[in-house]
Amino acid sequence: MINRRTFTKAVGLGVGATAVTAVSTGTASAALASASSGSSGSKGPGGTGGKAPVIPTIAPGTHTTFSDLKQVRAGVLDIGYAETGPKHGPVAILLHGWPYDIHSFVDVAPLLADAGYRVIVPYLRGHGSTTFLSPATARNAQQSAIALDIIAMMDSLHIRKAVVAGFDWGSRTADIMAALWPERVKALVSTSGYLITNVAAQKNPLPPKAEQIWWYQYYFATDRGQTAMQTPADRNALCRLVWDDVSPTWAFDDATFNRTAAAFDNPDYAAIVIHNYRWRLGLADGERRYDRYEQLLAAKPTIAVPTITIDPALDPFIASTDGTGYRNFFTGPYDHRVFTAIGHDAPQEAPTAFAQAVVDADHM
């Protein structure tokens, strides 16, 4: 039997909550039942007082496209991103994971825009229309590099502070931003809790059943796995298999997957994905320019900004859904929620509940 607490610490998923909010989705909607963690008080939007608006319920898949796609030069990248909502509204930045893209937030973004937010959804490096400015730049996907991409994007767009929310790679990136640059993060929504990677800890073996869950990481450590990611048909088949495995109740169709799979055609996609997983396992080097940030992250910094963590109950990567394994890393206003009957791609499977979490975090 897997020791779930040991499993959580070992894989760097983080170390929950004093209370749980249950979220259940039916075939057409997400029903939200809120509960306070008892560790946070309601301060209103930006600490100015006021009650969080209630996000209207929509069926997942109501929206399929983003109407406004833009590009901005930021740091070492030309970042592609979707934007919606009032130009001068409070900013919400939504960060996707792997193997996904901005369409994970295709329903969440308009809900937040209707609530008055300027919503920005960037393609992470190696995805979609985000490209490197120089062919000489290392195709590096270590965690601090990705977080610095988003900070650079905020600088280029003259965004001083934003609510930041994500899942998978996006949660990790948001956690790092909140830990190292808290002055830039108004509030945080982190699916799966504290995901800052501890490379040293990941050298320790897990129980075999737990190792099985991460099969693709070990596949990517081989030349064979790298070749698969460089071959479009094999790559898409692998990514779709991951979708099926990690979201067992999500009845997505071919069109939904194909809209996201288009982002995998980026010429740097394979290099970025392979480097990310090899670096996490200590099998690939990072760049010296990021050493100081990685040293800070290795110390497991706490996060003090207002935070809501989410555990999707059917996500196989979640060792447990009570959040107790990572609760101590969040020292500010805090709440924890469980999305019942939901898998790994929480924002796309439960957009109403995810958007509500963003709004609620902003009002803590």
C-alpha cells in the first residue's frame, strides 16, 4: 500500500487544509458548496472590502475558441496569449499545464471577463505561438525559467500585480511567482497545492504503484521517448492517452483534443517537454543564470499571498485530497477545495467552480 503522505513529499507535489470545499459537476454544470478554512478572513477585493460575485453556472465546453490572440516580446520569448475582459479591470493570469494549452481556460476566461477581470492566458514556452527570440537560446524548461517568463510578460504588458491561477506546470509556475515575487501576485489559485519541485527529493524511489503513475516521465528520459515526442502522430497519441488516464470522467471529443494538440506543433515543443521532465529527475542540467532562483526554491519557501488550493478528486497524481500534506507551506489567508468527480484538467472539466475559486481568492 502506498504511503500517500510520503508519496506526496517525494514527488514534489507539495506538503492541506483545515477544511474542505466540495465541488461536484453534473453533465452540464459545476455546483459549488463553499466552506471556510478557518485560517483566513474575508478582506474583499484587493483588501478593500466587498463580497465576491457568484459566477454563473455554465456547461463545460460552452466556449470553444478565443477571439483575441496577441503576441508580446518578453524576456527571451515572443509570447502568444489570449486576452479578454475590460482593459482596465483587475488582472487574472491563467496558466496551463502539460499536455494542454490555453484551451484549458476557454470556458473560465469569459466567466472571469464577465465578472470584470482582464484575463490573460499565455502559451507557455514551447507551446502554440510562443517562440524564442533567438535560435541560440537554450530550450530550457526548468521551473524558474518558466516563472520568469510570466514575470517578464507582466513587465512587458505593464501589469504590476495579478491574480494568478493554474494547474500542473501552471500551478508550479504560479506557486513560484507567489513565493519569490509576492509583490506581483495579488492572490493565488493552485491546483494540487504546493508544486515547487525539489529535484534532490525526486532522486528517491517511490513505491512501485506510485512510480507507475509517472510512466511518461521515465519514457521521456529515453531516446525512444524523445523520438516519440518529435513524431507528431506518436506525440498526439501519447498526449491523448494521458488525457484519458488522468481525466477518467471527462467525455471530451476529438475536436476538443485537436484544438489543444495544434499547440504541440510548436517547433520547440519536444525539446521543452523533454527537458522539463529530465531536469525534474536530475537527468538534465539547468542554466547557471537560474541557479540563484533554484537555490531559493530548494529551500521550500512558504507562500504568504491569499491562496485557494484545489484537489481534483479523480486526479491520479493527487496522493490525497485533504491537502494536509502541503498546508504548512501556505502562511497567509487560505482555503482548500476538493472538486469531486473531476480529473486533472480542473479548469476545463469544472470551469464554473474554477472561476469561482479565482474570484474568491481575490476577495480573501
